[in-house]
Amino acid sequence: MAKQTGSDNYARIYKVVDKIPRGMIATYGQVADLAGLSGHARQVGYALHAVRDELDIPWQRVVNAKGEISPRSEPMMEGVQQSLLEAEGIEFDKNGRISLAQCRWQPRLCSVAAKDELP
DNA sequence: AAACTGACTAATA
DNA sequence: CTATTAGCCAGTT
């Protein structure tokens, strides 16, 4: 088919992130994998940066592989993500780290159903 | 059009 | 634990 790149990948990422239940978190790599972009964790972060607040994407539920909030370019957002997560019931470690083993979203129960329309 | 940058991950030392 | 290397893709200059 014609050009199906760029925004198409973003759409999957938004879809997956939007599936993350409240009180849980997912890593960039995980989102990328669920979006069918396994290995493209970088794109996930990039897509989330472009999503802005215009959409209802819970970008705050996406953290890096260390279970910590990644340092972003905008210092004004510093601490905002953590506050949002805490408001959802996420617990942070003393180092501002989240217990992945405890809050990691495990898409194997019945979520993620939406599936993707691609092979 | 080429080069650079960026909300990443994983492996290796 | 830190440091380094490699891979990935899109947007900006």
C-alpha cells in the first residue's frame, strides 16, 4: 500500500498506551512490543512527546526499563509525571523508582483485546 | 538531501 | 553500580 508509515506507528502506540489500566505502568519497550514495534522503544518515547495534552493519552504511565521516570527536555514537567502516577496509586521507591514487579502492566489477562489489525 | 537529535533497550566490560 | 556500543525510526536543521 501507499505510504503507511510515521503516524501509523504513532496510532498503535497511542492505542496501547490508552489501554494501560489505571494504577499500572508499562515500559517503553513493552509498549513498543505491544504496538507491534518491538525493538523500537525510542519511537514510543518520541510518539509520546508529540502526543501532547491534546489527546487523552496517559503518557505518564509509560516509564523507562528501570521503572523510573525518564529525564525529559522540559524541566517544567519535572515531577508532574510522578505526581500523576502517585494520584493513581503508583508507589515510588526512595530513589523515585517504581516497583516494576508490582505495578508493571501485564497484558495477558483479557486486556489488549483490541488487538491490532495487522499481522 | 545529509546530518543531528531525541521521553529507549539490551548486551558487554 | 557505571561506561560504552549498537540498533531503531521520525522530525528538525
